[in-house]
Amino acid sequence: MIKVNSLSRDYGNFRAVDNVSFEIKKGEVVGLLGPNGAGKTTIMKMLTGYLEPTNGKVQVDDLEISSDMRAIQSRIGYLPENCPVWPEMSVIDYLEYQANLHGVHESKIQNVVLDAIRRTALKDKATAYIQTLSRGYRQRVGVAQAILHNPDIIILDEPTNGLDPTQIHEMRQLIRRLSEHATVILSTHILQEVNALCDRVLILRGGQLVVDESLSALTEATTVTFVTDPDVDAKTTLLEHPRTVEATSVAPGHWRITVSGDVRSAVPELASAFVAARIPILSIAPQSQDLESLFESVNEHKAWEAGDAA
């Protein structure tokens, strides 16, 4: 398990990460989502021990990054956004070099490298020089170096950045295979990436964690659309109902109702109230929220705050 408690990082007077806390359980695939500059890369560098926090703690199981950095790093495989690969080396030579850096015993290096090449589908490029590879294959080499020591946790920073559609598809397949045996933390600003790969999403805005929720819970319906006769006044009945949090008229006779609790039980309760009040029901249905609309609302909120501050 990964525990992050009150994590902050300052660069001079600028606070890049502001009091962020979360936990990640073993086997989860978690998306760290946010626009460029939200603090995703800074958090990943602190999780891996390559950047010291200004405040806060990072723990992996019973180890703390401040005192057990080497032990934690041995459990983590890390693909930075711009993975430093040596273009003049062949793929297999580079991976053997990285295996040495990871502390793999000399007697096991060959098998470990060949296994990483197999898992990342690099067999046909094993003897090729890295400078001759496409960006997609270079990213695979970066992933291969991250899994050489068979880590329990794999941290990937923008793994599909700059890839074409075919390469993106191949990288997603690779990440799915890796997630069968490890906890995966995936940083991205691409919503489709999170939808395609993740169980849970952490959304950052301005260095702060504003959403921490499972993907299934995020996309559950929280509102009800209700259509009635436009000449009928339904507002009083809606606002007086105990399950109604907010009721908005979006057009004559068309209402959007935010409800408390499980929306599936709210729909028949609202329908019963309308029938009792003799309000005709033309349609009533739950309305789900997708990740894109949630992400937009989070960033719109930031824009409103900036406008208020100005």
C-alpha cells in the first residue's frame, strides 16, 4: 500500500503541490489526471524519491521515503515523462546496463533482460540501436527498464505522450498486461487514457487534489431529468422533496434534479411525489456523468475562482 500524507512541494515562492493526501491499495490501477502544470510529475518524482517534499510523508507498506528511500525504490519501476535512453546503445545493451543499476545479480541479468524484452514485445528490436527506433518503441524500452527488477509498483508519467494512434493502442495493451502483476500509477492529461485503463482517478487542480474516487462511482448517475407539461408548476413539489438537493429548469417543462443518495431509489420516490401532486410525468430518468464533464466542471471551477480573485 502507498500512503501519501499532507504532501507539499515549493519552488521558491511557488507551491507546485499543496497538501495532497491519498492512499493506493495493492493491485489498483490509478490515474493521476490534470492539466499541464497541475503537479502530476512533481508528485510522481516525490513518490519515487527523486524529489524531496517540502512537507509531508510518503510511505510504501511499512517504509518511509525519507529514511528508506533505497528500499522503496527497489519496489518501484518508474518511467519518467522523458525517459533518458542512450541512443548510441542497442536495446539489449542498454537494458543490461540498467539491470546493473537496479542491482540485479550478474548471474540473473541475461534472463531478466530477456524477460523484460518479451513482456514489452521488443524481441524484433533487441539488437537495434535506440537512435533508430520510433518514439513508440523508445517508450517500450523505457517501460522495459522500469520492470527489470520485477517491481511491485509501476509509475508511468505520460506514457503515450507523442505516440500515434497505433502506438497508443499498443502501449495501452502493454499497461494492461503489467497491471495483472503490479500496482500501476498512471499520470496523464488525456481523459481517454484514464477511462481505458484505470480503476480509480485522482484529479489535480493547481497542485491540489480535488477528486479522489473510483471510476465507477464517478460515472454513476447523480441527477434526474424530468419532463412534464410546461404549463404545470412543478417547482414547489421538486424543492420540497427530501431527496432534492437542487432543481434547475433547463427549458419549459424540462427539469434537471440533483438528488441525494442512490439515484436509482430517488427516481420512484420522485415519481410518487409527482403523482400525488397530480403533476403529469412525460419522462423521468437518471442521467449519468462522464469523466469529461466532471473534468470540465473541475477546471471551470478554477476559472471562476481566478475570476473572483481578479
